[in-house]
Amino acid sequence: MTQSMTAFARKEASYSWGSLSWELRAVNHRFLEPQLKIHEALRDIEPIVRDKLRSTLSRGKVECALRFHADAGTAVIEIDQQRVASVVKALEQIKAHSSDLSPIDPLALLHYPGVQKSAGIDTDAVLAAATELLDATLAQFIEARKREGVELAKLIEQRLDAIDQIVAEVRGLMPQILQAQRENLKQRVEQLGVDLDPERLEQEVVMLAQKADVAEELDRLETHVKEVRRAL
């Protein structure tokens, strides 16, 4: 079945601990190129997402976004002290080779990956729910591609029908075209006042007919049309 390279799908679900939403959108691309935007607290799901995309899709530049909102009653933000220490150390090493003497901004530290983590939530349960919701989103995404593919196939079929009609018309006109060339050559000879041997004139007509004969090209075009129909 023909499938479109472009598609969009979105799924959202609510749970006792919060809500999750997946968004998938794709545009045409020669290879599969996933672009993930995963909520910081659920980065562990990235390998699973990539595996599922590779096993389901073969082409396309695919944007895949996971949003996670924890309920206020269950979400407790904790700071990963080891992660903070490693980030601060790295920043100090950078500053040692820089002219920037400004102090490290604590608020900016909170935005570094892994510094914040949610406590009071069963992360395994969230990841399991996110994986299940991803499967549903991918199924919706594939269906969208199939629907678009059906419409694209119809458009392609219409164009193939038009090509078939044009080829048939050209084949039907070929005898008239050759006869018109024959008459045109005779008129030119008469206008020039050249006394051309009838046999030589017929040879010239045959040569013109061979040059104007597009039967081979029409056959090749019909073969291409058949191959496209077979691919559809």
C-alpha cells in the first residue's frame, strides 16, 4: 500500500500522577531521521523511542515530542546534588580559560539536564505509560500516512490515465504527421524548382519518417506507466 511521507499524530492521556502527551510529525526525507524532544524527567525512554521508530518507519524526518505534567499533589522537585557538583565543576573549568568573571547563576543551573528530578512519582510507572501511549500514537501516525497515501495514489492514477490518453492520441496522429511531412517536403522541392527523381524523393520521405517515428519512445513511456501502476 502506498503511504505518504508526511503525517501528524497526537495522543494525550491523564493518570493519577499527571498527564502525558505524544506528538509525531514527519516530512519527506531520504532516510529515517528521528528528532526527539523528551521531557527531562523521562529521558530514559529515548532508546525505546528510537527502537520503536526504527522498527515501524523506514524513511522521513520525524519529530517526536513527549510532554509530561505532574499533578501538584504528587510532584516534588528534588535537586540532584551530584549532578549540580559536576555541572559547577565543568563551568569553573570553562571560566578558568575565559575572561568572564561573573558568578555562576543558580537559576541557570536548574535548566541543565539532570539537575532537577521529580520525587514522589513512580518513574517506572510513568515510563510504562509513556511507552504504551507511544504505541497508540504510532498506530495513529501510520493510519494517517496510509490515508494520505490512498489519496496520493488516486492523484497519481489520474495522471497515469492522462498519459495513457496522450500516448494513444499521439499514436493515432502519427500517420497524419508523416503524411503532412511528405506533403511539406514535396512543396519545398516544388518551390525550389528542383527536378528531383521520384525515387530519391521517396527516399528522403522515408528518412524523415524514420526521424519522426516516436513509436519506440511511446513504447518506453507505456512501460514506465505500467511500472508505476505496479508499484502502486
